[in-house]
Amino acid sequence: MIALAGIIVRNSILLVDFIQQERQAGRSLEQAVIDAAAIRARPIVLTALAAMLGAFFILTDPIFSGLAISLIFGIFVSTILTLVVIPVVYYAYNYRNVNAEPEEK
């Protein structure tokens, strides 16, 4: 669980950091989220595949096979959720802040 949580958190932080860098470079919120998800997708998927491949080697062990199965499927699902949910939530949260009308004094 610690390995799975570490991979998920790392990927999410890198994705959000990349979105913020794109915003500082002057891109719109929509374009920054789209670019970040597209550009960071390959490294995130490669990290997930490497971790899944590493877990395949312990599938034959009778004691740790359950751990390997949960790690493989956990990484698979979390990778999909990281590439879909994190950009959508970031956009939804920041869309209100970017398009909010200033309050009248």
C-alpha cells in the first residue's frame, strides 16, 4: 500500500506542478490542463508499467501473490484516475476562481 500510495501521490503532484508551470508561462487554464495531461501521460504510464512489471515477478510466490495482484490492479486503476480525475478536479476547482466576478465594494 505504501508503494501504491507513493506512486499515486508522485504522479498527481507532478501533474499539478506541470499545470501550474504552464499557467505561469501565460497559458489559459484550459490549455494548461490539456497540455499537462497530454505531455505527462507518457511518463506517468511508463512509471506505472515499470511498477506493474516489477510486481509480476512476485505473482508466483504463494505468500506475496495477493500483494502483487492488488498492487498491479491498484496501479492500473490509479493511473487511469490520475490522468482523468486530477486534471478535471483541478480545472473545476480553478475555473470558479478564474472566472469569478470581482466583488463590488
